[in-house]
Amino acid sequence: MDPSDVLDVPSAIHVAIDEALKEAGIEIPFPQRDLHLRGMPEGFTDADTDTDTP
């Protein structure tokens, strides 16, 4: 085994698993966390937010 393949093999396995799951229509949910702010720091404005990213 070529030492440079040490990272390539697990990556190829993960890609193959991901593709097989997608073909079978299986989705793996990821945990979601909601953050509720009780107050905003002084001087914080709506212009400081980036609404394009979660």
C-alpha cells in the first residue's frame, strides 16, 4: 500500500457510501440547533446581519 493512499481510501469509501445512499433516496438528518437571543448588544443594527447564511 502506498502511504499517500492513507487519506484517499477512506475518502473514496465515504464518497461511495454517500452516492449509494443518494441513489437509494436515503437522507441522513443532521442535528439542528436554534439560537434565541434575549437582547442585542448596544450599537448592533440589522445591517450587521448576513441574511444569506444560516
